[in-house]
Amino acid sequence: METFICVVETGSFSAAARRLNVGQPAVSKSIAQLEDHLGVRLLLRSTRGLTPTEAGQHYYERAKLSIEEANGAELVARGAGKGLSGKLRICGAVTFARLHVVPQLKTFLEAHPDLNIDIVLDDRQIDLLEHGIDVALRMGTLADSNMTARRLAQSQRFVLATPAYLKMHGEPKTPADLAQHQAIVYNPGNSQAAWNFRRGETEVSVAVSGRLQVTAAEGVRAAVLADMGIAIASEWMFAEEIKKGAVKILLAGWELPVIDLWAVFPTGRMVSAKARTFADFVEAILKDTAST
């Protein structure tokens, strides 16, 4: 059942084999034996890969529920006091995870000695089912309103630059002044770059330009700290540098939209105790950070 579920969710024998850490022939043989046992064809090959037949889709849905119920029964039998076990596969944006999650994982692992964690670091919004993700940490507006998600925290966003850059180029006093500066643009989707500000009832949208656009937040951090220009970033990304004065908050009288952090779970799958507990852990980390 687990092998078949994995094939349906990944769309191919080879992808399922990688997720299960077995050889592709073993996956093919397992599916063939399952079809022989049931006496019905479960999968069809198409240009999009392997897709379930009508019988295969029904079997997938019931098999998924059966395995989730079995896993839930196992957790109950073991007792909550014995902690979590098995593997937890998570994903998150590179910079956020590097600064706020990975350094705290020792505490989480010590609390759950029978648990192993796989981390996928990627600024893109990857397919959770295809990559076998149990919980993803995503920032901003969720593209799919049907996702199973829980908001963990919010962060202020600021216009930032280093004192060295400002000494060379001057400090903007209004949003319109940003047009005269080098903007470091975080642009993962090749969209038009515009920064939106509010002060009271006044709203201003500024089209910014610069010689450097990057598709990962880690590049924004590196470029700002190298005195290359001005950027908009969450407080999470530059918390330590703001405290130490290594970067300066600009246009303090103007507000930028806040950014949300979400725990996102695969659609159609019961959220596991491991995923829920990890989301609770991240939420607690950010509450502690905000209070210090």
C-alpha cells in the first residue's frame, strides 16, 4: 500500500524509488504483485507519467486512510510520553531556515531521540506530495487557498541598507527617493518590482530598479551586507544586524505590508503528530525571538 501510494503521489516508479530509498525494479515488482493480488489494473502510463485508473484512484484513497489510521493507532499505543519516532521531512526557505530553524533543531531532536529529520531548503514553493514533505514553512500569501495551513507568526518588513552604502549614496527621505538608489530586488518569479508603502491614509507604490535581482533571499542578505544597495526584507532576515547597527532601517515613518509565516501540510493527507509538533516548536521559537 505504501509503495502504491508513493507511486501515485510522485507520478513515476523512479521518483517513488528515490523517496522510498529502494531500487526502481523493487517498486515495479511491488506494484505488479499488488495488481495481480487484486486482479485489477491500478496504473496507466501517459505523457504525464503514471496515473491511477478509476479502480486505482479508489484504492489509493482507501489505502491512504488505512495507513493513516494504522499510524495513528500506533502512536496511541506507544503513548504520547514516549515522544515521536520515524522520519519527519520538512522544507523551508533557505535563509529563514538557516537563521531560525536549523540552529534550534538540536533541542527538538533531543526531546525526540527516536526521530530523524530530513530538511529540504528551497525558496521555491515545491510540490509537497511529489517531494514527500510532511510540513513546509512558507512566507507570504498562500497561492492555493485550499491548502491545509496554519499561520505561525508575522514579521515586520523594512527598507534596509548598510551605513557604508548610505555614506556613499545618501539616505532616502521619502519612498520616491528610492528611484535614485540601487535597489536589490528579491524576484523569485520574474514579476515587476514595486514596493508598496502606507502612512496613515496615504498609500504609495514605487517602481524600483537596480542592477541586481536575485531569486533567493540569501542573495539579498549577501548583497546588502556587501554595501551594494537598498532592499526590503523581513525583520527575521536581518534581526541580528539591525540590533548591532550593521544595517539601518530607512523610511521609518512609512509602513510596509507585514509578512506571514505558515506551516503548510500536504492536501488530502491527515496531519501527522510529528508535523503538528514541529509546527508548534517553530511557533514557540519565533515567540521567544520576538520577546527578546
